[in-house]
Amino acid sequence: MMLTSQYNNINVMVRAFRLIGLLWLATAAQSVISAPIINAKTYRVATEADDVVTRILFDAIAYQFRLEIDYVNYPSFDAILIAIEQGESDFAANVTYTEQRAQRFDFSSPTNIEYTYAFSHSNVQLPDLARVGVPKGTIYGELIAAYFPHIIQVEYDGARRAKELLSTAEVDVVVDAINQLKPMLMAGLDAQLLNDQLPIQPVAIVTPKGHNTLLLNKIQEYVHSASVQKLLRESVQKYQFDIRKQALRQSVIDSGLNVQRPLKVKLENISQFAQYQHDGKVKGINADIVFKACDILLLKCELASQPDETWESMYADLVNKRIDILVPVTVSQQRKSDVYFSDTYYQPEAVLIKRENYKDNVYSNVSELIVERIGVIKEDFFEELLGKMLPNKVLHVYKTQNELVKALLGKEVDYIVLNRANFNQILREADNLLPLEEDLFIGSFYSSEIAMGFPKNSMGASLAPLFTRAIKMIDTQKIINTYDYQPNWRATLAAEKTFSRHTQWLFTLVFGFLLVVAFYLHSQSVTDNLTKLRNRRALYRRYSRGLNSDLTLIYLDVNNFKPINDNYGHEVGDEVLKVLASRIDSIWRGRSYRIGGDEFILIGQYSDEELEPVLMKLESFTYSDSARNLNIKVNVAVGVSNYRDHFMSLEEVLHQTDIAMYQSKHHRSGQRDNTKPLLKIIRSSNKS
């Protein structure tokens, strides 16, 4: 049960520029958008279960424009369109524009791509298929008919029917959007992104014809901002990764593997592939990929190799089933009888390395090297490869790559075989400039297929496909680029000059960044986290010297707020305060503060005639929560201080308004004092 719970559950300058750039980008995006729209209406957004894109977009929209959003789930995309057309819901996302639909709905301009997948029991390509399931009411049918007319289409409605079509082999694959990614992957199906196989149009947000036009335009402008587009991309990527990881971990459980048993991993100590550190850790292309795969699979993987261990001995351990994983292994037909392989994840190019100026432009092909002494690593793939390319030629074998390079420098051999990435790594790590070079006249003569190797037993048969699926989830190219790059001394010098030239600008930008951070922290310190109004600290800072006599101060206190918390919970209580704060923000043209609990202070310049309607709107309202089926009548006690004869301290005014508010709590609605004293009770609400 614990196991199941676990399963569920370059450069400093460049980084600095990126960080600062992101800050200004976010600030610029906010400046593009006009002031927030405050609307008491609750908008209904139509969606399907697990429609992550809709929720990412409208959660951001709701926060930006202070909108109340209700998500309404519908069983199918067709049902969503009907609900929008009939006015049952106000908005829907991920809708492809067509002329026919434009007669039924108002469209925004395109907001995002629609992530589309082919779900099947195996990894397939559309051109090779005969029958495909497509969801009813979507654009997929038209696209497949246009680009793959030979494919027979079968319409379905909902994820359950899609799974039935696949389980009964009525179709080869079903095509659907990202909202079906989770249920399909958890059902053990493969998901292949189709956006590079089908010209899927970008999608938009729709609303009922003739409704919400102004708001739709505002939403469109906001969604097009860089901050939202970045948020959407990163959120969708994380969602896809998390769902695939969850499904893959379930496959590990279903495979019957003993996940408590540590897997023994051996890594050949070769430059960028695996570099053993003084602390016992290892890094490099192979090390990073294999341990990331272990983490995704939630398998315990232990390093069982030593830095001085030879490839020959490690490969023997794999063949004799003394270890569980060997990396790297070059895939060859000969080895397939002894080893299970994952899919290849790296294809380095093999090159011939010689001493500088040695027989330049003499040979153009490996087969011509019949009189040259060639060095290889014992039992390495290149020994096998050169043995085939140069039959009957005696090769000089060495145990390690370091020995191989020393042999070339010591003139024991004339050529050695390395992949280009290894050679680049050797040049980078050398203390001095090595007098070695690639024979460019021959060039790259072979592209190796690097994979993980597993023993030829039942465990290896289970591990190979699981690690293949995990490798597909890893950004292997990013890892490869981290270690596999060619030294460029000219570029390095240019970078140093650029850095020197821009140092002053960098410090200026950093200083500007710090100013922005300081401003942000100050803003946070004077803002109430719940209501986003100013807080008590902001009030006392602003009026530390007192209040002018022409300023009106209003003290608000929610009646019976404790019973609301007790009866409905603190979450509902918080929502009541947020609704009141929203009303204050939309009605009051002066300054407003939440000073604690259910107490608010409003300060501004108002005449009696202006103040009367404002107080009427503030003293009572109805809080509605359709999700909880709640309608609560909320009354607010009001204390008012105006018409003061002289300048007074804040504490004095607050004390007097507190008295007035207390009187308000004990007067009936509409009761007045017509003598116009310093403190007036204006339309207090009854308390039961």
C-alpha cells in the first residue's frame, strides 16, 4: 500500500539576462491589459473532464479580471457546443473555427494549439492505418478525410466508447484531444502526438452569438500576452509529463517486477558518457539519462561499477546476468542474441583521429587504411566494426580510452577510432592543447546507435520496454547538448569580449531588478492577502499624522460573521469577505482597507448626497454559492465620521466611528439623528 501511494504520489550572465528578461516580460504583459473588469455575474465555462487547457486559461482569466467562474462538465465536445448555443454556458475553449460554427457562436481570434493524440495499443502512424475512431462533432473527421482519404472513420461519443472501439479492434486508433490523455494512458494505451502529422488549426474561445462581446475581446487580448502563452505551454508540458509518468509507474506495478530490489547499473567511464566524481556520483549523457529513467519508473537503481573498470568486464557481467543495466551499449545484430536493448537515444558519429599534419588528405575511406596502425578499445563496438571494414587486419587493442589516446600521442598507433563527441570532450578537458585532429578527408564514417543493455532473462525482457517508454519522456537532446559540444575557441574569445563590454549594462539591469523586487515586497507588506485591499499597516502609514476634517471615514463590520464561519466553514467566510471587498472596490472611489477579521475602513471625500447611495449598496448583499447551494443574506454595520470641526488623529476618528458602529448595531434600519453631530449613524442594518 505504501508502494502504491509512492507511485501515485552556462553561464552566469546568460542566466541573469534570462531572469531579468522574464521579469520585464511579465511586467510588459500586464501593461498591455487594461484595468481589471469587475463583474458580480458568475460565468459558466463549459468543459469536459480532464480538460486541463480550459482550466489553465480560465483560472488565469478569472484571476486577472476578478471574475467568478463555474466549470460545467459535459459528456462530449458536441454537448459543449450545444450548451453554448443554447446559452446554458457562457464560454468554451478549444473550439476550431469553421464558417458553419461562426453562424452559431462568436469567436475570439486563435488562442492556442489543440494538443491532439492518436491513442492505440501500439505506436502507429496515420498513413499506415485502415480504420480510425474520431469524436463526434469535432474537426478531426474532416482533416483525416482530406489528408488520408483511404482511412475509414468510425464516430464515437465519449471516452468509454473510444476504449470499446479499441478493445474490440473495430478501429486501429482513436483520435482525441488532451482531455482524453489521462484516461487513455491509465488504461494502458499508447499516446502519440499528432500535431506534426495533421495540420490541426489553432483553436479559439467561443461565447453565445451576440453575448459577452466586450469581455471576450478583453479575454482574447489577455490570453495573447506572453505571460499567458508561456503559462499555458509550461502547464501543458508538465501535465503531459505527470500523466505519462503516472501511467508508466502503473505499468511497472502491473509488470510484476520486484520494485524493492535494487537494480545494478554499470556505466563505462568515458568522457561525456559517464564521468565519475570524487564524491562517488557520476554525471554524463548516459548517467543522466539512465538515472532519470529510473526516477520516472520509481525503480531503485544503484551504481555497481568502478571508474577503472573495463568495458570488457562490464559487458561480460551483463551477458552472464550479474548486472541488470549496462550503459552505453552500441546496438548490433550480433549482440541481440545476448542482450535486450532499449530504443536508441543517441547516435554519435564515428571518426578517425590522428596526430596533427599526419598524412593530410591521403585517405578518403576507411578501407584504404591497410598499411596504418589502428587502435581500438577491446570488446568495444568499434573493434567489431573495424574488423568487418578491414578484414584480416590486425587491430591494436587497449583496455581504456585513456590508454588509447596515450598510444596515439606516443606513436604506438597512427589512428584511433572515437566518436566525435568523445574526441571533443578529450580536447576540452586537456590541460594543454593536444596535437590531435580528426581526419576530415575521411570524415564521419559510421553513426552508432547507443542504447541501454539488459540481460537476456525475464527481468531484462520486462525492463527494456519500460525504459524505452521512460526514455521517450526525457528531453534526451537537452542532456546530449549539455555534454556533447565542440570547443570553439573563437566563440569563447568573442563571448569574453561581449561579457566585458556588457558588464556595466548587466549591473544596471541587476540594480533595476532589485528595485522592482523591493517595490514588489513593499506592495506585499501593505496588501491584505485575502481581499487584495490595503491592510492595517498601510492605513496607519498613510494617516500617521491624522485626518483632515473634510475626509469621510467609514467603519464597516459584518454582522453575525462568526455564525457564518461556524455554520458554513471558514472557506465560505473568506469568500463572503472577498465579495464585500469586491463591492467596496467597485463602489468606493476613495481608499479602502481591511484592518482585520471582518472589519473594513473606507476613507474619501463625499457629500451627504453622494454618500447615501454608496452606503445603501454596502450595508447589505446576498452571497451565493451554487456549488454549495448557499444563499446567505449578509448585513453590515456602518459607522460614519464626517463634518469634523478640526484636524484629528487617526486613533480619535477610529474610536468615534467605532462608537457609531456600535450604535448602528443596535438601531433599526433607517433610524437617523437629525441634529448632525460629529458622528452620524447612517442606515444601519438590523442584527438578529
